[in-house]
Amino acid sequence: MMQETRQVPPPGLVKLNSMRALKLYLKDLMVNYERETDRYGGKVGRLMRILEKDLNGKELKRLREVDWKKSGMLMVNATEPGRGTLELMIEAMEDYKAKATRTAEVLASIGELEKLGTPETAAFLVYLRHGVPLRLVVDTSRNPEVDDLITATA
């Protein structure tokens, strides 16, 4: 059975042609991260219940460092796959939550851009690091040569 893949924005540049498109993009990004946070939260809860049932009601504790071994650049858990999976799901959930929060902050700050009198005809170039908006260029010149370079890069 093939697993469903979700689109995660790659690090790099995203070009948007209007303030409206910028807001929609950021809102979609935030909603996607919130959805992933909720999805992982549900899975974490279910996995915790399964693992606690296997432990006959004993409290499930976070993994110990001894369960993980270093293999090159990776940390590997081959002794406790259920607990290892749980820890990875918790980390992924926390990452998505942080991304949702940061993206919501960026979206809220877009109102400041509008107060600065950003023209409706402006284009925007957003730099994403680890899927989170980090920098923004407001392009009011719409120079076709620069536009071509950005389109080729993004």
C-alpha cells in the first residue's frame, strides 16, 4: 500500500504576484502545519495507549539515551521500535507546531506591510528556511529581467 505524501515547501524562494496571493499562501502554509500538528497529536495519543496497554498499565516514560545508538550522522533505535516511533512522532508534532506558530506570526505581521503603503501591484519574494517564512522582498519595480531570474530560481 502506497503512503500518502504531503507537500512540504522546500527551502528556497517562493514568488507571489500580489498581497492577496501572499496572504493566501501564508494562510495555507499555516493551516497545513496546524493540520499536521493535529494529525501527529492523534497518532501520538493512539500509540501511547497501545504502548501503555502492552506495559500492563505502567506509566510510559520518554526514551532513554541508551535506547539510541549513533550510526554515522543518524541516531538509530533498533531495540524499542514502538517507543522510538513515539518519540519521533512527538518531535515531528512539536516541529509542526513551531512552524504553525511562526507562520501565524509572519501572517499577522503582513498587516504592518499594508500600513506602510505597499502598492497592490507589488510582487513578493518569500525566502523559506525549513518551510518557515524568514525573509520577504517587496518588488515594486517589476523588472522583467529580474522577474525571469526569480522565476527560474523559485
